[in-house]
Amino acid sequence: MLQAWQSAERASPMELGRQLYDLLLAGRPGRTMPTALERARAASRVLLAFSTASPEMHLLPFEILHDGDRYLAGGERIPFRWINDGSTQDARSHGFRHFLVAVANPTDHPDFDHDRVVGELRKAIDAIPQATCNMVPHATRGSLRRALGERDAYDAVVIVAHGGSATAERDGFMVLEDESGAASRWVGED
């Protein structure tokens, strides 16, 4: 079923997230999930862990899981995959070593002390043994796409930017910079 989902004609991230939620949480997990989510939301935290023997699970976009009301990721809600299947595919179970850090602080948005934030992030990553960092200090759509294409994989992507969370009515977005330093909204569907 997951292979069919992956090759299906693409819909919006919200619809794809809903379909993925239905596939992953079919049967008994799906029946118990609404109650568990409500309890977790009351505590402002959701952490989902999947243990699987299927290497394809490494590639699923857990970030877009949608329960029909909202995306599970956002704020303090964190979908998490735990792959303990003995496969040879790197499950990223080691400490984070390869980082992409993108910072966007458009001139027409409130300043969050861009230079201090960039300096603190560089210092924090430099303190991690064997860490590499691709820093994009003034992230635009183009510079972020190029940076994402420079490696096969990052252990963590850190984006510091203004933005808005997804709601039932609209997709989430982040505010990057355009070539002149002004705001350029990038919605999740893009």
C-alpha cells in the first residue's frame, strides 16, 4: 500500500499527509490514536515512534502526517520514526553530524538579531565532534534549494525564519528573503 501511495498522482501536502496517516495507522492503532492525541495535545506534546522491518519507512515524509484536523508536526508536536530493523540503510541513529543551517531575516519583518543567531548556531555546531555545517546566512528559495542539493542527506536541517503554522484552512509557510533582502513567503505546498 505504501508503494502505491508513493507512486500515486500527487495531491496537496495536507491530502497526502491524511492518506499517509490512514495507511500508517490503519486498524487498531487508528482507533486508539484520536484519544491518545487528545491526551497528548492537552500536554502540548505528541511523540510518535514507529518500529518497523520495512526499509521504505526511512523515506516517508512523517512531517506531513495529518489526522484530518491538523498536521501532527508543529509547535511541540513531533512525529518520530524509530527504525530498528537491522537493514543496511543508514537510519540516522548516530548523533547528528551533517547540518544544513539556514537563517532568513527579511528587512521588512521584525529583526531577531540575525548576526547573533548566526554566530551562536556556528559556535554550537563547531562544538560537536566531527560535525560539518553548510550555513546559508541569508536564505532565499534558490540558495536553500542549492544547499539541499549539495548533499545526499543531512542529519538535521535547522531553519531560523519567520513563518506561520498550518491550519485546517491553509498550508503552513516560512518567510525567506528575496534577492533584495525583502520577505518571500514559501508555503508548504511549494
